[in-house]
Amino acid sequence: MRLLGNESVSGRAAATFAIYSAGEIAQGLGLYYGTFDPKDFLAYAAGVGLAAAIDKLTFRKKKLERLFEE
């Protein structure tokens, strides 16, 4: 997936965190329906971090498998 021209895991993670954080800030400012909760930022960070770690680990595993197939 290409997002903002950045294909790195950390770039995708940062972009995802920024998008969800913007939504949370919009809730706090009353621009978007919902309840602002600052703890959501921790949940977003944990979720994005876990997803990035899994992505990095599975990508490394696939790369190693391809190396041994050749």
C-alpha cells in the first residue's frame, strides 16, 4: 500500500497514527461527532505499534523464505 509516497513500515504507521489522532482532535474541538478521550491516543499508539511490529516480522519471514527457496 502506498500512502503519501512512503512505503516504509514506520512511515505507514506514522501516517495512520496521524489520521486517527486528527479525528480524535476533531472530536475534542467539536468538529466531529463523538466523545473526546485522551486515552484514545495511547490506544492508537499501541494498536499502530503492534500492527507495525507484526508487519515487520512477517515481512522479514517472507523475505527469508524467498531467500531459501532460491
